[in-house]
Amino acid sequence: MLDRAENLLHDHYGGKDYWNTRRSMVFAKHLRVVGDEFRANYLDSTDEHDKTNYIEDWTKMKVKLGTALGGPYLGVHLRRKDFIWGHREDVPSLQGTARKIQSLLKKHKLEKVFIATDADVTELEQLRKLIPQMMRFEPTWEELELYKDGGVAIIDQWICAHARYFIGTSVSTFSFRIHEEREILGFDPRTTYSRFCGDNEKNCEQPTHWKIVY
């Protein structure tokens, strides 16, 4: 019995069959539209300016790595909740998270940061104090009823996938999916395969680049 269909692909991870399957798993258009509207309205980000034009036929979506620029914002996936206990060494404190984000904003000359996170209300309040530039997609009650948690997660991933630079959470499948989407869109791997390090983590190994294969 499989808890996730992606488990069937693990033996072929990184190969042509894997990437063909992954490329065919296109996010629902109505969710992409919501993400695109958020990008345009709040992050000054459009496909034309960001060089992330999307082809609906996935078999024709073949882009050279390094051609995508991305929107003028930092994309962040910050996993909390069970990861705080299950991955104590490689999950930073909120203060450590804020320091890293501010450092990346300065390094890449960006002013805005979009954060996808499962942090609770208390942690979100702390994050907003530590990171005034922080933006999130916060669905209305009606939108949440319509899209459900899974749809909101896809919107978050889509917005993160279009950022100028992305940093994710160690060994998180949510971050992995964003890596893959950015690979499909044609981003330079140096802007994609990055993760937060724990405050006291001695060996902070960064994510492996699984190059797209056509």
C-alpha cells in the first residue's frame, strides 16, 4: 500500500522517466492563476518580466537552465510544527531564520520576501516582527473552502517557484517540489538548491541538484 504515488518513482529518481512523469504532473491552471495574480499584485512579478513564460503542453516545456530570472523577491519555505521535533539539528530558530533571510535579501538586493510556512499563529506574529518585509498568501474563508489545504499549498509552491532566489527546509518534500518546478521553469541551480541550517548545525549540507533530463 502506498501513502504517496511519488514513491513509485524513487527507484528512477533523476532519470528521464522520472522527469517525464514529474513534468506531466502540471499544477491545476486555476491555482496557478491565483498564484500569478498574487505575484503581480504584491510582488511586482510577471512571467514576461521574470522570463518564466509557461507552455501549457508539458511535452513542449523545455527550457535551458539559467534563462529564468524570477520575480524581485526572495522565496522561502519554512517548515515548522513536527519538523521542530523530528529534525531538531537542521531546523533553525525563528531568530536564526530571520538572520538568514535578511542576509539573503541584502546579498541579492531584494526588498520583498514571500514565505510559505506551517508556523502557528504565535510564531507567525514573531516572524512578522523579525521580518517586516514578510508576505504570505492568506486565503479568505471562502477561498480555503474552495481550494482546500492542498490547493493553498500548490499556490504557495507556485509563488516560491517564481522567486529570484529560493531557500527551503532540509529534507522537506514541499521544498523538493519547488526545486523541481524551478528546474522545469529554467532557473539557474545556484538560485534554487539552498536550505536553512540549524543554529548549531555543524555540517550544513545543501540540497543535491537533480538536473532535469528531456
